[in-house]
Amino acid sequence: MQEVMSYRGYKGTIEYSLEDNILHGEVLGIRSLLSYEGNTLQELKDDFEDTIDDYFECCKNHNMTPEKPYKQNIVINLEPDL
């Protein structure tokens, strides 16, 4: 199971690199690639939140609308006799 954290409606992964000995992650559900890292869980959380805040600031400065995260829902329509 992959752990995620949330901030301002965005979700981000919590991953660990054995090679680099660091925590890292990326924001889920948008086309833009937003990544963050930290040496501790608190640093990772702080950098995740700073990344989201910086994304909103960048969008504002470039007169762009921030992407809204998509929701992963699956709708299945079944016939009544099933």
C-alpha cells in the first residue's frame, strides 16, 4: 500500500530512496510534475506543502489557472438482471 498525504485538495506520495537515503514524492492527479523531498517525514511534509503553495503562486504570476486534481472513480453500469 502506498502512503499519501493531502494539502489544499492535492494528494502526494511518500516514497523512500535506498540509493539516495532520502524521502521523496510527487503530486498525484495533475499533468504538471511537482516533486518534493526531505530527510525526515516532517521535512517531506513541509516541502510538499511548500511545493503546492509555490505552484499556486507560479500559476498566479503567469495568469494561469491551477490544475484541479482528477478523481479516480470508475463507473460501471450493469443491467438490472445481473
